[in-house]
Amino acid sequence: MNKAIFMIIGLLTAISSKAQEKWIIKSKYVAESDTVLVFKPKAYNKTEKFPLVYLLHGYSENYKQWSQTTDLQKLADQYGFIIVTPDGFTSYYINSPINKGSQYEDFFFKELVPKVHHSFNIDNKNIFISGLSMGGYGALRYFILHSDYFNTAGSTSGALEIDYSNFQKVSQQFWQNSRMPEDLTTKLGNPKNTNWNQFSISTLLKQHPDFKKAFIFDCGTEDILYSNSISLKQQTESLNIPATFISQPGDHNTEYWSKSIEHHFVYFKQHLIK
């Protein structure tokens, strides 16, 4: 291999390393340090402002799930978006009312968001968020509660209704045990004396009747959480919220998410504010 080829390989490696960053954030709001992957588009420069997309992972996964599901650098380059994938642990992206070491919503808005805006030139009119399963819940939760910050949002295969019996079924299907409701009990409290439904997306929409912003959500027809999305579709229609719902064949798996997230990026591009 000649010297010119080595130089080309070195240049490509340098470009790749600059396009992707890995942060480890020590937080005062969550017990563990949070690891975050950031993908910058190849066109990124310090003189222009760029749209931003947060992607939230599912329960039992971590900050690497989205980068292992699809080619995030390709999406960043294709759409010109900065993409940020934090670790949400099993937090459900909420501030736990009983666990001081799991104040994830505070971490997100008080530590992660400021760091992102300090590190990059962000187009504040075009900030988006999406996620899968638990992350789909988190994305819509943040969009409803912090709608001034986001342009729009998405959810794929969202675990949108926080219900003990439903999560028990999901846990048994995927892990043949009760790990999911047991984890949530440490975050939300005992379901026997705590109303978990107060955290559901349907409840948040009822509590925020003025929320009318458009968003996209989808779910595979074979997904165990499909009924959650159908219920949300019916609720958004009754509340006159201009939501786009996509129902298509698919299950609760990587094969489905690797395709479904493309719809979200197209939707976000269509909603860019000039």
C-alpha cells in the first residue's frame, strides 16, 4: 500500500472521528454518568446553524441502540441534521417521584440540552425528538411538556400508556420475567398505591388541553404495543391534534425500527421552519 493511499485513509478516519463524538456526562440528576453519541452532518461548519434531532432508545437498551439500528451518520449527512443519542437507562425519561438518583428529565433539559447548544450551532427553530418503545414515550412526553423547545416530534412503537398489567405482559413476552414492572416500581412507586396512569401520554394530553402541535407516530400491526398507538390515534382525532399516524406490517424489533425511523426524518425535513 503506497503513501498516498495511507494519507487518504488517514484523512477519511479524521473526518469520521470529527463527524461522530462520544460524551460521558457526570450528572447531579442521575446516579450513573450518561454516555451520549453525537453525529454531525458532513456539511457541518461553525458559520451556519443546523437542525437537531434527539433520538431516545428503548427499555433495556442504551445510547448505542439507534446507531446499531440504522446508519445515523448517513441520516445526518443526508438530511443535514445533528443527531444526539443519550443513554436513558430504564428511567422512562421522567423525574422519579421516589428515586433521587433518577431525575432524568432534569438531566435532559438542565445538563444535556445546554451542553448540546454550547457545543454546536443549533437552529433553535428546528429542534426535533423521536424514539422507539420507551423512547417513543419519552419523545412525546418531552414534546407535550416542553413544546416551546421542539419544532415537532415522533414516536415509533411507543410504550405510551404506563400501565402495570400491560407492562407485565410485555415483560413476560420479551424476557419471561417481571423485570420491566419491577424496574418501573423503583421509579414510579408501588402500583398498588401509586397511579401509574398519571404518567401516560393520554393523561398528559388531557392535562394540556391547549397542546395542538403536529407530530408523527407509527407502530407495526403485529406489535404488542399496537393498541397504545391506536388509542393515541383516536385521542388525537377527538382533540383535533394534527398528528400523522402510520400503521404498517411489523413487530417490536430492529427490523421494523430501521425502516420506520426514515419516515420520521422525512417528516422532520418537511416541517423545517425557514
